[in-house]
Amino acid sequence: MQRIPLDEIAWEDRFVRAFPGDRSEARTSRQIIGACYATVAPTAVADPRLLCWSPEAAQLIGVASPKVASPGDAASADPNPSYTALIAEVLGGNRVLPGMRPYAAAYAGHQFGSFAGQLGDGRAMTLGELVAPDGQRWDVQLKGAGPTPYSRRADGRAVLRSSVREFLCSEAMHHLGVPTTRALGLVTTGERVVRDMFYDGRPRAEPGAVVCRLAPTFIRFGTFELLSWREELPLLRQLTRFVIEQHFPELARELPPAEHASAPLPGAVVAAWFGEICRRTAVMVTHWMRVGFVHGVMNTDNMSILGLTIDYGPYGWLDPFDPDFTPNTTDASTGRYRFGMQPGVAQWNLAQLARALLPLCEAAADREALAAGLELYRATFQRQYGDTLLAKLGLARAPGVHGAGPALDEPLVNDLLALLAAEETDFTLWFRCLANLPLADDCADDVLLATMAPAAYAALSAGHRAAVLGWLRRYAARARTEPPEERAARMAAVNPVFILRNYLVHQAIEQAEKSDPARPDTSFIERLLRAARAPYHEGPEHDGLLGQRPPWARDKPGCSALSCSS
Ligand code: AMP
Ligand code: MG
């Protein structure tokens, strides 16, 4: 596989060339009308050092990796220190390579249900676009690289803790098979960043960092909302055409050739494209529900137009199954973004996108087609989620009434979800244990319960014990009707052994933060990255990482409660 050193990449800048932007290079916060971006250079940092690197992401985009196995560890001998230093300089924002035209993108968004007007990349900057060896194009973006015109009153920086969280989680999600942006690397800045982590008047200076992340595009629902809100119709058309042409080739074929970039588009194509976004979003959310991921800030500016998980902030993972769990303290009182709300919130967000696209669908039939996209979302999610829950149980879909009605296993599934929520039960461990459940009719109660015991956070109450046993016996009877190998294979494919539990990442961050900045200890970060590479197959790399969340992490800030302050 072809691997090019970072400084030999032929950078492209199609977005910058295609759209109007503010090219003043000024970083002062301001409203920018009539532009889709502002060109702005990263602000150099004191001492950029490469702390983390994803060789898989590097391979994906065809960039040569540094020679050190563990870049953060100053003690590991580096046969090519100048290349590692170059990467650190570029990823830290201290060096803009020839051909790069860094820009901050404009977008708007609904935050916690209210329209927030102009937002935009307040601390992210796209450095440039590259073509990977397989022909896929990738935007290479820094997060935390300094102020932009969209920074509002904030500093444009990011702290190490949130950057490690984004780096590890985007890679872990990829290995879990969840559509996501990727992370190439993470650089510490040698600067401190002041954050009031819980907005309680106790700010503290934390180590700063920059993450380098990758996506075919970082365009969001909010990008369309901005142009629609400002009634910049030609730009809205142009952006829609651009996204369809670049990222939805099967629909691009339906677009008539345009004599100019902002020529009117057939409303039917716009509606079909919206339907595809709805479908992809349904797939993404189904994956989140499968692995127990809670995004935490599903604002429309954090919704990718490609159906990728984007903007890892105060996200979390279910330890005990709890549909009401939200890791985001800002969301604690409303619970808008709690685990069980995610499918509905995604649909609400899609409705905001549909509203933004209405000016492109003037004919009644096109508007109906647009609305049908929302119904497609609902139907796709319902079908996929149903199939996913069955697969988590190792079951094939039983034919419903006339092959289309409710699946026969629905009561079994619904009763399980109620059971899991009734007393603290680990979502991940439950399904892994269930794969080992003895199915024999005459299996003793104690054996059944002992099989599932690793998932229980406390001794079961008598009533719950009886309910669990009742459900396990119903399940065993149903599972006996499936070929054992097929059942096992289905379960192993969808039920992870390893998830990036918050308390694990917290430990990795503490270790890196507390060690000598000149010789940061990234061994736990590396260990988690190794474990995350094979989330479905238990191996020695998972030793000590697969158990329940320990009691000390239950209410600990950074483990169960996170804030948007990052
Ligand atoms: P988020 O909640 O992280 O998705 O961010 C919402 C908006 O706030 C986006 O426009 C971000 O670019 C912006 N933002 C968040 N943190 C910062 C920061 N430290 N400096 C500048 N802008 C920020
Ligand atoms: Mg965001």
C-alpha cells in the first residue's frame, strides 16, 4: 500500500475554490454574511508533541506513519525524529504545508431545541483535502487549533482530556463498525487552557491539545440551516449540488448538467437525497443503540450530512442499561439527549434539516417527498433496531403477520429491555453472558443465574430474580429453535466484548496528565487503542478491561458526569 510522507501529499482545496469565503484571515469573532467559510491559519503553539497516532487511520488515507510505536513516549527510540517532529508541527498547527488552505467552515444549528444562529468552526480548521490510495477523498481537520471568526467568546482551544476522548472514541467506534469520523493523531501543545469543567466557578488550567480528525466531509445539518435561515438561496442550491455530486454519486447521476454552480435543482432529487440522509442517520443511530453509545450533544450542528458520528464531546457508554442515562451534565435536568431519546432526537434533527431544504422543494409533490424522508427514517430505524435487538439475542426475525406485521419475538425483546432497566444490569456483559447460557430445559436455576451474574451490579432482589429466571427460560426455549452455530455467530458479530467505558478513558487521561509532560505516560491510551481494535474477539489485549464499571467510578466526574466544557 502506497504511503506518502505528510509533507509530500498533493493537497486539494475544492471546497475553498467552489464557494465564496471571507479571505481576510482575521481571527476576530464576527458574523460573516454571504460566505461558507473563513480562511484562517492555525495559531502556533509553544511546544507541539505527538502524543497519539492511529496507524489504521494513516493507512486509510495513505500517509506514512512515524517510526515510533508509541509517539507520546519520549523514552521510545525514534529512528526518524525529524518526521515525527514534522507531524507534530503540522498537527499542532505550527506549520501549514504548501497546498493547504486552512479554513473554518460556517454553520448554524439548533442547540438543545432552540435555533442558535451562526455557529461555525470555532476551534476547528480544515487544513486541506487529500485523495487516498483507494480514491476516497478526505478532509484533514484540526480541532483546538486556535481562534477563528466563529469562536464567539471562546478561545479556540481544546484540553487534553477532551482530545484524548475524541481520539480514542472515534477510533473505537470505527472498529465497532459504527459510522464515524476518524482520528489521525493528537498533539499536546505545551500550553495550558483554562476550563471551568462543571461551570461551578472553579476554573483550572489544564494541558492543551489538538486532535487531527478525518472525514470525507465535515458538512453538517447546520451548514444547510445557516444558508436557509439567511435566505441565501443560490448558496443553498450550490451547497446541495456540491454535496450530492461529491458524496452521493448514485444521486448525482440524476442531476441535470448545470450551466452554473447555483442553478436550480430538481426538487425530486433533493428530496431523494434527503431520504438517503434519513436512511444513513437511522443506520447510525441503530448502531449507537446496539453498542450502548450516548452522544450527549445531538445538536443539529453535531449531525453529519453523511450519517457519521461526529463531534465527540460529553459522550458516554452505558454501563448499567438505563434508557434515561445522559453523560452530559448540561443535559441532566432536561434529559433531552439521554440514551433512549436518541432515535427521536435524530428524527427531530432531520426535520430541522428538511425545513432548511424546503426552499429547494417548492412543488407540493416534492414537499411530500421530503416529508416521506422522515417516515423513511422512522421505518428504517424501526426495522433495523428490531433486527439488531434480535441479533443481539442470536435470533433470526420470525415472520410476522403476512410477513410484515410485528415480529413474533417482540414481547421477548420488550420484556428484556424492561428487565435490564429494572435492576442495575450491565448492557454489554449481559449479552456476552447470554451467549453462554445453557439452553437445556432442565438446567438448574442456579446455573442460569450464575451464567448471567457478571452482568449484575448488585445481588438481585427476590422478585427480580424470579423475573430474570422466567425470562431466561423463555429465551432458552426460543433459542433452542435456532441452529446453535448461527445463533452464536449472530451474537458474536453484534455484541462487543470491549467498549470504551468512560472510566477506562478517564484512567488513561489521568495517567497522561499526571506524568512528566516531557515524558508523558501514554501506555494506558495505547492499551485502550489496542483493545479497541478487536472489540468482538476476546484476547490477551483485553485483560483487565472487560469487567463492570468499578464502584469508585459510579458518580465520579469525568466518568459518569461530563460537561460540554472541553
Ligand atoms: P460543540 O458543543 O462542541 O459542538 O460546539 C458548539 C459551538 O461552539 C461550535 O460552533 C464550536 O466551534 C464552538 N466552540 C466550542 N468550544 C469552543 C472553543 N473552545 N473555542 C471556540 N469555539 C468553541
Ligand atoms: Mg460541534
